[in-house]
Amino acid sequence: PRSRGLGDVYKRQIVHLVYHTFTKPAPGYMSLNGSKITVIVGAQWGDEGKGKITDYFAGESDYVVRYHGGNNAGHTVIVNGSIFKLHLIPSGVLYDHPVSVIGNGVVIDPAALLNELQYLHNKGIQPRLNISDRAHVIMPYHKQMDDVLTNHQGVLAAGSTKRGIAPVYADKMFRHGIRMIDLTEPDILKEKLHRSYEFNHKLINAIGDQVIQEDEKSIYREYCQYGKKLAPYIKDVSLELYSAQQNGKAILFEGAQGISLDIDHGIYPYTTSSNSIAGNIATGTGVSFRDIDRIIGVTKAYISRVGIGPLPTELPLEKGNDLREKGKEYGTTTGRPRRVGWLDLVQVRQAVRVNGMTEIALTKLDILSNNGDLSVCTAYNIDGQLEQEMPASLHRFRQAEPVYHTLPGWGQLSDDMTEKGYESLPENLRNYVKFIEDQVSCPVSIISIGPERSQTIIR
Ligand code: IMP
């Protein structure tokens, strides 16, 4: 193949410039502040309210794309009082206009996906859905393996949602994983399944002293059926998104989980098994990151997490119970009560830097109303040393004591504040926002003061 000379590079830049100068904006383009590629990521432990923020922008987008994770994620969106809980299908599905896309970096449990499609059909929604042919498939033995792994890992287990996430990503890396395209090619499926089944069988047997609950033949038959049902949705989504980009369409990437659950940048091993940060949109969808305009880090006004591992700002039981009940902090996927605590800006500082966040969407400020003084963690005290960044060392993380700054709280917020705008919010709330901006060097451009689409203020 011909190597790329400088001439090609200049040509590409001129095409790019002409294209961006003269192409007609896609519908809603201006509402996204002129951005054609927007990424929404979690700046904490997941459960920051990404579903609501994605939904808020989805109406202005032509494509809404998931790029990693699987049905371990749970996104709650409330529209006109109706609650929608989504796990795999992007939150944009609640609008007619955007196409929903599941990228190759996502891992798919076909039964869960078909259930979610049925759930949406029952609510009168017919998704326009495209699924990457290269996305890996969660098999029944992956879920069983998750259980075996959790028992084996003991205190080092992350508290998995047991959806088969770690085992399916491991099989992908072992290179005997099964991809969506394989479900439509029975001979290939049989060949690959045999290898993967045998491998997982030995593992489950050796580590968990169990046998795989379903036999290979019935899994094969079941997954051939899934292939038939899902075939109309399966395609090369990288190509489709490339052409959408060329045609000036607005694309919204919806991250799942959050920075501290990222397999590389999170608090390993108490993480999930994919990269949740914005940098993964390229590998997780086959779309270049060259043209990303906006990276919005969704940040809850306090923290919560399900699962195990160090959590320096965790609140003691009673105070935690109040916040948990007020904020309805129960896992969307597993229903487990979430651990809750004060806002940790050491975590958000890392999220701003690693994601290249252009702004913060600050959610659930209403939950902190009438709470009295508020503590915000600005650094950790580790063995007498002040630490402003997330340590890689698990030993140091376990020793981390939060260093708090106390800010005065605010009273009840009213619905008309969303109409009146940011300046109508209590001064102490605005000071809380300003404190965050100063500490992490990133503007807060979106404020959410309630679960409804309408309870959002854009600054
Ligand atoms: P897994 O991804 O199911 O293996 O779970 C690994 C860790 O990530 C556990 O601590 C889970 O509770 C957590 N986790 C996974 N997905 C989410 C999510 O969408 N929100 C919050 N926590 C999650």
C-alpha cells in the first residue's frame, strides 16, 4: 500500500476545513453549542445521573452511541413522570429521531437485549437500533464464571453485578470470544463455541468445583435463535458513524460506569473490566477521536457506589441512611443499597484530566437541600502526607483520610428556578458550584435539580 505523504495530510485538512465551513448544520446542531461529537462520561463511580443528561441532549442528536460495558450499567430516565430503566440500549432511544448504536466495545447478553427491546415495545417505543458486528457476546458460562470469580477473589472482589462482564472481556483478550456476527454464521458459532465452552468449563471446574449448568448443544441452539432475531440490527457501525460524521450529523457518545470503575484509571481491582473514559470511544466504536468537540463529565453533588473497595468520603451509617433514602440510592441493575458519602474532588480532578473534560454536569443538587453544612473533600491525608491526586497504590488508598472543606448548605429549591435560571438558585448553592470549579479547574455548565428532563439549568 502507498504510504501517506504530506500532500495527503494537507488534502485531508483542506477537505476538513471546507467541510466544517460550508456544510449545513444537522437538526439541533446549534442547540448542542455547535458540537457535532459530544461525549458524556461519569466522573465518579457510575450512577451520577448520566442517563438523564444523555437523554437531555439526545433530542438534539442524530446518533446516540454506547461504546463500552454491558448490562451491568443501569440508566434511569424520567420523562413526564414515567420511569425508564435502561441497561444496554442508549438513553437516546426515548426520542423518535436519533438512531441508537451499540458499539464494538460493548459486551452484549442477547437475552437481556431482547428483553430490553420487548420492554421498550411494551411502552410503545420502536427503537432504531444498530449493533456492531464486532461486539462480543456474553454466554451463560460467563455469568456463572462471574460468581466463581467473586468467591475466588474474596476481599479483592469488586462486588460484581454478576452479568458476566469480566469473563466475557477476558475471553475477548484470550481470542476465543464470540462476536455478534458469529451468531448469524452457525458453522463459525459452533467452531468458536466449542473452544470457548471447553476452556470455561475447565476453569469453572478447577476454580469453582462446578460444571457449566447448560450443555454446549443447547447453548448453541439458543444462540442461533438469538442470531436470527438480532440479525436485522447487526452491521458495521464504524462505517455508518463515519458516514454520519461526513454528512455533518450530531453524534452523542454515552459512557457507562465512571472514572473510578475504569479498568486502567480506576481503583483497581475494585473496577469494572472496560475503559469508561472518553479516550475509549475510538476503540469502542471505530470512530476517530480527532473531532470530539465536547466532553461532559457528569458529577453527582455527593458520591455513591455499589460494590466493594476503599471509599474515603463514605458517611457513617445514620447520616448515610438519610442521604441514601433521600437520593433513592439503590442500584438500578441489582437493587443493592449504595454506599454514600461527601463529594470527593480528588476523584473529580482526575476525571477532568484523564477524560479531557470540557465541562461538568452537576446533578442531584436538590438532594443536598436542607442538609445543613456540607463537607467537600479536596485532598487525602495519607500517612501524614497531603495527596491531591488518586494514588495507584492500594496500600496508600486504604490509608487515605479525607481532608474536608466545609461550606454552608441551602434550603428548599423550587421548580420555577429552572425557568428563572442559574442566578435564581440560592447563593450558597452557587458558592458550592464555584468551589468545585475552582478546585478542579473545569466549568460547571449544566445543573440538575431534579430527576425530570425539565429540571435542568444550562448556564
Ligand atoms: P461488574 O462490572 O459487574 O464486573 O462489576 C464491577 C464493579 O463495578 C462492581 O463494584 C459494580 O458494582 C460496579 N459497577 C458496574 N457497573 C456499574 C454501573 O453501571 N454503575 C455503578 N457501578 C457499577
